[in-house]
Amino acid sequence: MHLLLWRRNVFDLFFSLFFFYLKCNSITAVGHDVSVKKGGNITLFCHLIETEENLIHIIWQKQTRETPKPETFLIVDKDGKTENKNDLLDKFKFTGNIKEKNGSVQLLGMTLQDDGIYTCISIFPNGKTQTDINVTVRVPPVGNVTGKTHVWGHSDIILASCVASHGRPAAEVFWRLGALNDSLRTETSSTEHTDGSVTSVSHTLGAPSKDLNQKKIQCVIKHSTLTKELELDYIINVHYPPDLVVISPDDPTQTQEYLCSVDCNPAPTSYIWIKLNGSTLRSEGNKLFIPKSSTDSNGVYICTASNQYGSASGFLYVNNTGSTDDCWLLFGLVFSCAVLWISLAYILSSGRKMHRV
Ligand SMILES: *[C@@H]1O[C@H](CO)[C@@H](O)[C@H](O)[C@H]1NC(C)=O
Ligand SMILES: *[C@@H]1O[C@H](CO)[C@@H](O)[C@H](O)[C@H]1NC(C)=O
Ligand SMILES: *[C@@H]1O[C@H](CO)[C@@H](O)[C@H](O)[C@H]1NC(C)=O
Ligand SMILES: *[C@@H]1O[C@H](CO)[C@@H](O)[C@H](O)[C@H]1NC(C)=O
Ligand SMILES: *[C@@H]1O[C@H](CO)[C@@H](O)[C@H](O)[C@H]1NC(C)=O
Ligand SMILES: *[C@@H]1O[C@H](CO)[C@@H](O)[C@H](O)[C@H]1NC(C)=O
Ligand SMILES: *[C@@H]1O[C@H](CO)[C@@H](O)[C@H](O)[C@H]1NC(C)=O
């Protein structure tokens, strides 16, 4: 019984408070929260409804991160005369009309320091009403992607970092790894600065294998101030020792010149050519020259390529027989034909030119 009575009292109390609230607010100032991009202008609407009473004053106050105590920056009297309490004349403009109970104000060139709560206070002969407007200043983040060259290895390390610095609110940062989705992972964190802006960082981690070398990944930054997402490409660079060495003809039609091709990063610092049981050979960097006709050059050639991480070798077996001379002959014939065609074409075209003249 007691409990029931108590509950009822609480219920009644709640309702009387609710009606009291409505009564107090029968004069209502209407305003809505706004957000503005840094550097932009914004109008704060403050309009009184449901009242016949005349306004005596409209007062605007602001509370910011730096000045948490409400600070008056504008007073408008009943004749519409404005008084600026701060030396911030160029920072705002009264655009309302006190006769029309419109207290709107325009804020110019918003900075992050202007972010805060703005209060519109309307003073009547018998009281006042006020409304708070949250003003959020949005700041585009500055994007950057960084990384360095890694030496191949098996342990997980940070391969690249993508930073969206000093954005407000926090920017969304993530990586598009494409085919590397399964071999790499990402870690994202953010720190808030004292001015309310946030720096978000996303790292890509993985073991720097040679397969990752020269692979492209993409960092994406999304923010409400950016009309489209910011895409920052990054190319992974991994250093590794020579792995595969292949010696092949430089030009398939001309087997006199061979090339030593190496899979390594960075490019080999040296190429060493030797011939097994060998006489001297002619080479230049990654190129080997073998005189075509002579059978003296038959044998096994080795190319050893090195960079600062190691070295590896490849082999070439040469066995020139008489039959290659036929090849030469054939090639010579094709060459002559080509020369003939070119000469013929030239004669024809100059003939045509002469005709035109
Ligand atoms: C803000 O208002 C000022 C003064 O009216 C004007 O010069 C400026 O161009 C405006 N800025 C923007 C971003 O609209
Ligand atoms: C109040 O004044 C502003 C600025 O002049 C105007 O844009 C707005 O429409 C006015 N509000 C009302 C309800 O008249
Ligand atoms: C306005 O700001 C206050 C204080 O930061 C917060 O409690 C309130 O939820 C905000 N209102 C809106 C609509 O965001
Ligand atoms: C990105 O960061 C690096 C290292 O901090 C810096 O050298 C570079 O200038 C930055 N790039 C941009 C576009 O801010
Ligand atoms: C990347 O991998 C995650 C899970 O590891 C998966 O949910 C996602 O769909 C993958 N994205 C692409 C583009 O393959
Ligand atoms: C190199 O010479 C040695 C003896 O001088 C011989 O045993 C070996 O088979 C030769 N190797 C080649 C590839 O000719
Ligand atoms: C070269 O090839 C011929 C026949 O194809 C063979 O008889 C000869 O032994 C080979 N020479 C060498 C050095 O392997």
C-alpha cells in the first residue's frame, strides 16, 4: 500500500515538473546545432516563437575549449544597436532583427578555436530565455603516407604508415591491400590533440619478403570535409640478395651477345664472368660476347652477380657446330631482302614526290 502511494507521488511529481517545464518554455528560442568547415562562415539562427512580448536585449555568449566560462561577445539593444564586448568586430555580424524577435548572427572565418557552445539569451521586461547551439568546426586532415626500404626477413614489421593529421572530427583511415589482403595486416590508432583535432594513423604490417617488392598498396582517407576520399598510393620496397640468375641471348636472332639477368634488389653491384677451364673471355658488365664462328669459345660460362646482401650464379653451355653457319646465311638473306624493300619503297615514294612536283 505504502509502495503504491509512493509510486503515485513520484508519478505526480514527474508530471508537475513536466508541465512546469513546458510553461517556462512557452517562450522558446529556436536554434539548431551546426557544423562549419574551417575558414567558412556560418549563421546561427535564434528566433523567438510563441510570444507577444518585446525584446529588450539579445545577448550572445560563447564557450570554447580555451575559454570554458561563458563569454559575451555581442549585445543587441531594443533599437537594434549592437555592442561588441570583444574586440572581434570582423569575426561576426548581427543579421537578425530585434523587432522581429530574430537574433541571428553570422560568424565569419571560423577557426578551430571558435568551436564550442554558443548561447543566445533573449531578455524581456519580465524574464529571459536562452538556447544553446553547438558549433562544430570541421578541419580537413592532412594525409601522408610514409615508409622506408626494408631488408628481407621473416618477422613482422611496419612496412608503411598512413597518417591523417589534425582532422576534426577524426578522419577514417584504412588500407586497400588488394591481392596482399591475406599476407598483410593493418593496425589503426588515433590521438586527440589539445585543440580538439585528431591524428589517425594506420600501419601496414607484414614480413618483408621478396614477393612484396614493388607491390602497390593504397591508403584511403575519408573525412566529411573531403568531397571524395583521398587515395594515397604506396609502393613497397624490399631489398634482397640475388636469387635467380639466368644467362640468355640478348637478341634471339643474334646469339653472339648474352645477358646475365638477376632477380635481386637493389641491382647487382658487380657481375663476374668466368669460363670453366677457361681461356679469357670478353664481357662488359652483365654482357658476355662470344665470337660466333670459333669453336674455341665452346664451353661452360658462369655469371656471378652480387649486391650488398649476397650473390648467386648462373650457367651457360655453348657448343657451336658447323650448322650455325647456315643460320648466318639465312639471316643474311633476310637482311638483304629487307634492305631491298626499303630501297624500293624509297625509290617509289620519291618518284611519287617528283610526280607531284
Ligand atoms: C565569409 O564572409 C566574408 C564577409 O562577408 C566574405 O568576404 C568571405 O568570402 C566569406 N567566406 C566564405 C568562405 O564564404
Ligand atoms: C532571421 O534572420 C536571418 C538572417 O537575416 C534569416 O536568414 C532568417 O530567415 C530569419 N529568421 C526568421 C524566422 O525570420
Ligand atoms: C551539445 O554539446 C553538449 C556539450 O558538449 C552536449 O552534451 C550535447 O549533447 C550537444 N548536443 C548535440 C545535439 O550534439
Ligand atoms: C610526409 O611525411 C614526410 C616525413 O615526415 C615528409 O618528408 C613529407 O614532406 C610529407 N609529405 C606531405 C605531402 O606532407
Ligand atoms: C580482405 O580480407 C578480409 C578478411 O581477412 C575480408 O573480410 C575482406 O573481404 C578481404 N577484402 C578483399 C578486397 O579481398
Ligand atoms: C676442365 O679441366 C679438367 C682437367 O684439366 C677436366 O677434368 C674437366 O673435365 C674440364 N672441365 C670441362 C667442363 O671441360
Ligand atoms: C658439341 O656437340 C657435338 C654434337 O652435337 C658433340 O659431339 C660434342 O661432344 C659437343 N661438344 C662439347 C664440348 O660438349
